[in-house]
Amino acid sequence: MRGVSLRLNAGVPATEVAEEAGHSVKVLLDIYAKCIDGQKATTHRRIDSALGD
């Protein structure tokens, strides 16, 4: 599968990307965790939204 890092950086859940790539989540993150960048702010916004803040 092409675009694994693109999908991860776009916020696609690692479980979904791993399935599409034919990897376990562990293998996917062992390989691609270093390329996930700048998602902290997005993650916090999603959590706040889910909590109704």
C-alpha cells in the first residue's frame, strides 16, 4: 500500500492504516511512528470536542 505516512499524518487511525497495509498495528508503528508529526493539537481538539468542551 502506498501512502502509509500520508494516511497517518492525515489522522487516519493506525488500526485502519495497519489493516489496509497488511501489518499489525505494532509493526506499523514500529516502522512509521517517526513520521507521525504535529498531531498533538489535533488530538487535543478531538478530545475536547468529544467531551463537549
